[in-house]
Amino acid sequence: MAIRVKQSHRFFFPYHRDSNLDHTKFPAPPGPKPWLLVGNLLQMGDQMHLSLTRLGLQYGDIFQMRFGSLTVVILSGYATIRQALVRQGEDFAGRPELFTFSAIADGNSMTFSEKYGPAWLLHKKLCKNALRSFSYAEPRGSGATCLLEEQVCAEAAEMVGMIREQAAKNCEMTGIDPAISLVTSVANVVCALCFGRRYDHNDKEFLTIVNINNEVLKLFAAGTLADFFPVFRYFPNPSLRKMVQYIHRMNGFMEQKIEEHINTFDKNCIRDITDALIALCEDTEENRDTSLLTNSQVIHTVIDIFGAGFDTIIAGLQWSLLYLIKFPNIQDKIQQEIDEHIGSARLPQFSDKPNMPFTEAFIYEVFRHSSYVPFTIPHCTTRDTILNGYFIPKDTCVFINQYQVNHDV
């Protein structure tokens, strides 16, 4: 039987930022013995998050494994993860040099491959400022408080209309699949924010973007042996080759859109996030000590925003619908709260949030219970560090087990 290692009273050892840290005074994290060549990969099974959660019961909130030639430290437990990502945030702020990460962005993605440092911090600041400019609350003619809310409301109404039309055509009432409507509506919100325009749901260019992004996400989620066995980078790999081809097609589309924005840019008329990024880059030109974003970084920043607002939002909506169907009593309570505070004369707004605690609690509980994103994007240590008394070397890949935290009862 696996024994839970109690960590609630664990003393948080001081951590060190000295590059000459004497690691011999601190043990390495425990973990299962790896097998020759494959490491611990065969112990993972089909659901890695469940396997790692079970191993955490045996080895504690910090343990290490080997996936092929890659050493990975797995972090679980709220206190341990908070210590690593907040109190020792700079120590764990890197990204591992995985082959798929380099294939996605050629080292220019803030999300996947850009090195942590002053340039990365500037990149992050510019992105936050660009996003904030389109989510800042101010009165708009449509009744919405920001462009983001305006686009979400418009696409939500369009999506409901599509689902109603689909249901009306289904005379046999055998059920409908809302997946297509969800995907196209979410993609249109992201396109409106990134490129300043929405597409007709049957537009060929729009459907091509959606399909390419879907394929990239599927192939990326499946992973590749080249991340864990470098020798496979030199072997024929149809799925990896296909992913690279899709990425190049996506990058080509983004380059075309950004080139159009640069040619028509007007600093007095910021149309979307791409314009906002271009404007912020121009505003920093006077500061010669500040590293500026290259055109390639701007392209990959837009790709990062597009990807971040695409797959996870769709998955969250699909899980929400599933839970509402599974628990009709919860659905009735949410409907009652909507009827009481919003009614049928208008769409919901951000300003309604304080008056709808039950609906908000339902959304958070869907995120927690489903844990449809069981891990964060892998982290990497930027220096030798000590966490909870264990020594973790620089450039160590770190997995954050969000599923375990969400189900730590």
C-alpha cells in the first residue's frame, strides 16, 4: 500500500541563489528507480497525471523520474508549488529545451522557448499591456464594458442561433453536437481580438486557420519521442514532420496578417492586439537600453495569444455543458440566478459577476473537478536551487501536477 508522506509541517529550508551552491549538503529528490534506456516512461500508462499522483503518495510532493534521457522533477501539493512558483519564482521561470518547443517557435515564443531574462520580462510586460488595453472596463456603445466583452457577447448570440437552427433541422431529436459551433465561435473571438475582424463561419480561410490550429494542438498534445530520446530527431517521423508543416502554414498566415497591419498601422487608431503590440514596440524605441521585440517575436506572440485563447476555452465550455447535462438540478439553479439578475432582455456582462455567486462557483468547480489541463507547460530551473530541502540542479525540467492539487482532499 502506498503511504502518504506528510508534508503539511515540512520545514521550508532556505533557498540559495549562489551559483557555487554546495549541493552535497542537500539530497536529490527521491523517486522510483529508472530502467535502462527508457527510464520510467513505461510506468506512466495512458493517464500520466493519475500515475504521477499515485507516485506522489509514495515519494512525497517532490520526486524525480527519468523519461528516456530527460530527468524530470515532479511537484505536487499546494504549499510546495506555491513555494516554487511564487517565492522562488525566478528559480523555476525557465522552459526546458524540448524538441517540440523549438519546432513551434524557433526560440521566439515567450510561452514555449524564449530564455528567461530582461528581454523575456520586457516581452511579457508588452503582452500584458496589449491585452489590458482590450479588457479595460469602459462604457461602449453596445452596452459592453470592453472590446473583449463585446466580441464574446456577439459570438455567444451567434452560437446560440446556430445551435437553435441545428436543433430545428434535427426533426428526429436524436441529439445535436455543439462542438462545431463552440469551436468556430471561440475562434472568431480570438480572431477579432488578434486581427480586428470576424469571419463568416463558412469562410474557407477561417476554417483553414481553425483546422490547422486543431491539428497542431492534437499533435503537440500527443508528444514525441524526440523530446526524451534525442536520437529520434534524426529518424523519419511522419507526425513530427506533419506538425512542422502545419506550424509553417500557421506562421505564414500570421506573417501575412502582421505585414498587413504594419503597412496600414495608424497609432491614432489601434484596431486590435497586433496593432497594440506594434504601437508598444514603437513607444520603446527611444529607450536604447531596452531590448525591443523583433518582427518574429511579434508574430509568435500573436500565435501564443491565439493558441492560449483557443483550445483551453473550447475545452472549458465543453466540460461545462457536460456537467450541466449530468447535473440538471445545478442547471436549474444557474438558470434561476440568471433569470433573477439578468433576465431575457439582454446578455450577461462582466458587471453581473458580483450578483451571480452560484454561477461563478459552478465555473470554478468545473475547472477544478475536470482538471482538463492536468499540468502546466513544463518549467525549467534557471539556476541551482534548494526546494523543501532537496537540491535541484540548473536546467532541470519540472512538471507541475495541477490535477493533484485540485484533488488533494
